[in-house]
Amino acid sequence: MSDSETIVYTRAGCHLCDDAIALLKQHGFNPKTVDIDQDEALQQKFTECVPVVEIDGKIRFRGIVNEILLKRILNA
């Protein structure tokens, strides 16, 4: 999936964000990270639900990455 554009919206000190990034990498993704606290609009949009994982322009996960659903996306 390295050809997919993957963005993880995160914030400093977020262990769920670290877990999400590690899981994505384990499955072949190369996620770009965006710190929502550096952008007021993103902070307002995602403040209570990081990590938010966007794959090819679609938000696929909020709060936690479900590995079973991630595998379904990979196999689609």
C-alpha cells in the first residue's frame, strides 16, 4: 500500500496515534503525520478523535485503527 496516500492526523503525546502509525507501517503503509495543534481548523475538526486516518482522501478511522477493517481495505 505504499502507493496510497495515507495521512494520520495526530497530536503530541497521543499513544493511540503512535499505535495507529505503527500498525499502518506494519501493513505496508508509509503514513504522513499532521499535528492538528499546528492548524486551528484541524484542531477544531479533530480535537476529540485523534488519531484520524485518511487513506487516499477518505477518512477510514477515528480514535483507533481496527486491524480487521484495515485488512479489508487492503484486500479491496
